[in-house]
Amino acid sequence: MEEKRRLSRVEINHQREKKKRVYRWIKYIIGIIFLFACIYVTAVYLKTKNAFDKTYDPQNSVTQAGFSSKKKFAVLLLGTDTGALGRHEKRGNTDTIIVATVNPNDKKVSLMSIPRDTMAEMIGSPRFSVHKINAAYNMGGPKMAMETLSKLLNVPLKYYITINMGGMTKLVDGVGGVDVVPPLTFTYDGCSFTKGVKTHLDGKKALAYARMRYDDPRGDYGRQLRQRQVIMSILKHSISFDTVKNLDEVLNTASNSIKTNIRFDSFISIFKNYRDCSNNMSNDYLHGNGAMIGDASYQVMSNKELNRVSKILREQLGLEYVELDNNETYQNSKNKQFDWLSGNQNQPYYIYEPNSNKLWHG
């Protein structure tokens, strides 16, 4: 067998140089690809940040810590009755009021609906004032809405997200629509829904689905259930990578309809650290009794129900239960004649001045 010729030193060095040139070219190509990837990611990041910043509310800014360390937190979700159907008020009342708690230990998101007609003291008002809780946002903005809910249920609230009707339509379309299973069959605003049949909703249909109240045997409580279904579906869709990579387009479309005091960097931390929580979602509601305060129909809450909901929310936030002692429990103590078990939706209920037997007349 012919012996293999040994390479000369010159030939060996030539081959080494050739390999080095190939490696250098590979490194250059990888470097260029990495550079363009960085430029692209930075451009997407800046576009998304710019779109998100349009929704940010600096007037209600708060210190934001804990998202990166996966602490439990709560957000007040408010849906206003403006931005569509010819309604263009700056604030409006909040038809949708939901306290969302996020617990990374249990990997869970919980939604607690608060009826819009709930009797509540308006915290932050210059004088003692009691109204339906949906008026808090209209009267004093997100600050009054958060402080009023916090006092009602003894739950710390410092983050909020507000979206109006027009914004919800755009947001649903932006995440590619939502999926719901209607609890009843009905038609509203030209859109039809069938009980028990999974239905994919675009923005227009989602708005109709969430707004109908009078044809629901459960009234506003039935509407709250459907609102929670839509919001739960939005949350599940919104944390998908398809939505996140197009987030700038979604936010640019709906930015005039959304306001929040959660900063962009906090949102990024929430997306990175709490995504798994959206796979385990539950919902509940504060259940009241119909009553007449003056000539207006309200929902008044028993001490038992207020404490039940307060305990649930505080436990989800890792806080000890403390029995409520607020204006609502005080008013209940003054209305000894009120029959909480009668089912009568038109019982009179009276509002008293604080620490007084004198009736409040507004």
C-alpha cells in the first residue's frame, strides 16, 4: 500500500490559515445576524413602549416594586360606559368593577365582581357622601375608585386599569377575538348567542355579549358573569406570544381608550414572571340585596357577605383576615328593620350621618 504523503510545514500553515478565515467569516456572519436581531428587538421594544406609554397615567403614579420578585398583587379593573354607542363623556360611570388578584404561589388569577349599584361611602369626597359605587370613578377618578373599594372590603389597591366600551371592542379584536360559552340563549344589538355552545367573539359581539342585562333572569349579576368570561378570555389571549409581538399595534389602536398606572417595565415583569397564573383562573362576586335608598334602587351588602369577600381577597394576597368596621357595617347596624332574608327588592334602607342618629339627606 502506498504511504500517505506527509504535508509540508508550508502546506500545514496554509490549511490552518484557510480554516481561520472560514471561522472568521462564520463569526462575522453570526455577529451581523446578532446585531440585526438586537436592532429588531430594540425597535420592537421601543415601539411597544411608546404605544404603552400612551396609556400610562402619571397623575396616579405609585411606587412599583415586587413584580420582579413575584409578590402577590391586586389590580382594580374598571369598564366605563363611554367610548361607544354615541357616549363621549370624559369619565362616565363604571359599569364593570372587578378586583383581580394575582397569586404566583398558587399560580392563580382570581376575579371578584362588585355590582355597579353597591352602596358605598365615596372615600376622598370633601364631605360625607354615599352613592352607588359606580359613581366613584366619575366623581373622583381612579384614586377615588380605588380608595372606595379599599375601604369597602379592607383590601389594599394601588394599581388600576380602565377601559371604555370602544376600547374593549378594539382590544378584543387586537388579541384575535375571545372564546366564551354563553350561560343562556339571547340576542342583543343584532348579535345572537346560544346557551352552552362555545362561541368565538370579535369586538362588536364581545361588547354586545358583555352589555346585555334586562333579558338576563339574573339581571346585573348575570351580566357580571359574562363580563368576567370576556375578561378571562382576554387575559388568556393577551399573554400569548402572538399578541405580545403585536402589542404595539394593539395598544396604538386602543391607547385612547385605556388608562393605567402600571408602568411599561412593570408590565414586562408581569409578563415574564406571572404568565403561568393565567392558566388557573377563578371568579366570584359580591352578592347584595335590593333596596330603595330614597327613590333610587341600590344593592346593599350584609356584614356576612362583605366579610366573606374581604376574607377571600385578603387570603389571596397573603393578608390576615380582619373583621370589617366601616361605613357599610355601620349603616347596617342602624338599619335593624331591614330583612336580609325576605327577598324583597324594594325594602327601604336609610343612610345615617357618621356616629349619629341623624339621617343623611345628601
